[in-house]
Amino acid sequence: MTQIAVHLVVDDPDTAAAWYAEVLDARETSRVPLPDGRPLTVELRVGDTVLAVAGQWPDRGLRTPAVLGGSPAAFHLPVPDVDATYARAIAAGATAFEAPHDAFWGDRTAQFLDPSGHRWAIDRHLRDVPADELAAHVAAMFA
């Protein structure tokens, strides 16, 4: 496990686990069932990161970003093909946030909201950008 494991509140843990498997190549590692058989949590692994998903529980303060009106956080995930992953996410029901493009910091990047409203930034490193070039670009953006 990496230093920080991620626990996301989703609309439905089974549906979310299948979505993350289809779009982000996540693989299920375990689950904790409720007495009625539905999952309390489904634990996945995305790359070297543990990603647990659990359903909403409003009376305990657990709600999805979609219900709360959004999230200030974004998860960054390196992928081998930004365009293909983005297309797969959109086809699977994600909401477009930022179309694939080559960013000034040297990555091919894109962003989407998953069906529960979590924002994902997918990246592929293209080139190392010298610090002075980065600084000049940022200065021009905020001039």
C-alpha cells in the first residue's frame, strides 16, 4: 500500500467497482459484505494505490461529490494513453471536465468526473520542462 489509501463515497459500490475496472484498469482485491449481501466496501487496486469504494450513508455524513455539488480535489493517475482512457471514461458515463491536450508542464492530460462526481486527471509525461520555461509560462498566464 502507498502512504495514503483512498476511500471514496460512491452511488453504488458494485457499479463503481465495475466502472473503475473498465475505465481505470482497477482490480478488486477484497470486499466487506453487509448482512443482506450488498457490499459495505469494495477494495480495489489502481496501479500501486488502494482505492476503497463505499456507498452513501447520509446520516453518517457520507455523501458523493455529485450530491454535495462537487469536490475541490482531483485524483491524478498516470496512464499509457490519455486519449483512449478519456474516451473510455466518457463512453462509460463520465462527465467531460477538460478535454485531452498537451499541457505546458510537459504532460498530455485530461480530466473527467466519474459517475459519483469524483474528478480524475489522467496524465502521460511527454517531456521534462525546464524550470525557467515553466516560470515564464505561468508569469504569462497571470500577467
